[in-house]
Amino acid sequence: MMDVDKDTIIDEIKHLKEKHNAVIYAHYYQRPEIQNIADAIGDSLALARIAQNSDADVIILCGVNFMAETAAILCPDKIVICPDITAGCSLADSCPADKFKEFINNHPGHTVISYVNTSADVKALTDVVVTSSNARQIVESFPLDEKIIFGPDRNLGNYINSISGRNMVLWDGACHVHEKFSLEKILNLKKQHPDAKILAHPECRKSIILVADKVGSTQALLNYAIDNEANKFIVATESGIIHEMKRLAPDKHFIPAPPDDADCACNECSYMKQNTLVNVLNSLRSLSPRVIVDKNIADKARIPIERMLNISSKLGL
Ligand code: 13P
Ligand code: SF4
């Protein structure tokens, strides 16, 4: 896209946003040009919170489908739009609601804690939703002997079990992006840059978590990179976060951790990159594609999401 076209598109986006009292909220993994035009950017917890408190009439949620669904569930009176509504999530897809229901039925007496990376149908079967920013603290808010099912991310579940002394029953799901970081390539990078700190999202495999200096949500990794005295970071999460890291710490050096299976130096979530400036513009022109969640499901799914937001606020997260 030529620069002049890009500027024209951005001007029309601004004009239509005003006309419709619309806002653009974007996840840190979105394309840089989307992050640059967003009214707010954040991790999945922040986006849910910002949507819940928004006074806009129209929310353009630039993320993947489950994030837009969460906003739609929290804001039933608003028009919530996902510019590319087909932007899925391999982790959410790894947990079909009918199979999850069977899993729950096979573990009677268990509290069901689900990661936000799930469909509205799975959230409707859940007692409390969590994100990577609050999962540990919410799990630990239950008594040590509470029987808990945790889904769908086995890596995040194993990580919380290991640091909190729990023995939660785990659903066997994973994110195809975070699972494919190469330990060997990360250790090679560390040899070349011994002063670099390794940052890892808890959706990464255990072998990566064990070598990380900091494990946390995208927001926690961002905060660490800014606050830590180190100057270099090897970043084992989707490489889109590096845009905001560089913006907030322009003098620091961020090295994307490479995946196993490609010559490519960084690891991108293709779903997250489905949103473009052009489809953001089109969605503002047509006020579509609108994210509609069945009312029955939305009313059930809202309870564990609001529970998460309330517990998080009480815990100061
Ligand atoms: P965050 O909770 O860190 O935003 O992660 C969401 C996600 O999709 C990670 O892949
Ligand atoms: Fe889903 Fe993984 Fe993409 Fe996050 S990075 S949206 S968990 S597929």
C-alpha cells in the first residue's frame, strides 16, 4: 500500500469513527499500523476491561474472535465489530464445547476455570474465566484443596500447578504459535547475547519457561522489559508485542525468539494479522461484521467473565 493511500485510509477511519461514536481497541499482537491507529491497546484482560467501561456506541475490536466475543458479551447494547470475523484461535479451537462438557461431567465436584481464549459456549460452562494476567492469582484465591478443572491451555495450567502447588485437572489444549518456539534457537541467541533476558508467555512449553527470566502475560512482559535494567531481551511470545516494547523503550534491543519449524526469525499468529487497515475501514463503512452472541449463551458466559473482572479488581490486578 502506497503511503498516500495509507494516509487517506487513516483519514477516513478517523472521520467514520467520529461519525459513529466508534472506538478501535487493539491487542498487542495486531499489525503495527493497527496498533498505531487504536484508541487503546492492551492484553486480553485490559481489552475486556476497557470494553466494559467504554462509552462508545461502536467498538471495533482488533484481535481474534474470542476477544471480540468477550467484548460483545460484556457490552450487549453496543455494536461490537471484528474487522475479520474469521480470525480464530488455535487454542480456543482445541476446546470444543461439547467435548469440554463431557470432560466436566467426568469430573463431578470440580470448579471450572477457563482461560479467556475460549468460545462463548465454553465460557458458558465455566465458573470463573481467567487471562494470563490473573490466572495464578485467581486460582490461588481458591482454597488449596479446591478441586479444579483448568482449560484449555495445558502449558499455562502446568505452569500454574508448578508454582502454586495445585493439582488442577488440565484440558489438553495448546496455542500453535507459543508451542513452536525453539529451545535450541533461543539458547543459541542467549549464547550470542549473554546479557539478554529471556521473556516468555506462559502458553510456551515447559522447556522454554524453565530458561526464562520472566514468565508472564503480554502486559507483564512489556512492563518487565521497560522496568528492568537490562538493555536486551529475547522475546518468546508473538512478535507483535515488540512494536509496543520499542515504542516505550526505544533505546533497548528486542530480539524475537524464533520458531522451530521455519527459517523465519520471528513467530507470528496469522489469525492476529488478519485485521488490516483496509478491513478496519470497510467495517466502519458498513458497521459489519458484527459479533453477535446468542443471548442465552451470552447471559451465562457473562457471569464468569464479570467474576474474573471483580476478583481481579479486588486483588488490585
Ligand atoms: P494475553 O492474555 O497475554 O493477551 O494473551 C492472549 C493470547 O492470545 C496469547 O496468545
Ligand atoms: Fe490464539 Fe495463539 Fe494466536 Fe493467541 S497467539 S490468538 S492463543 S492462536
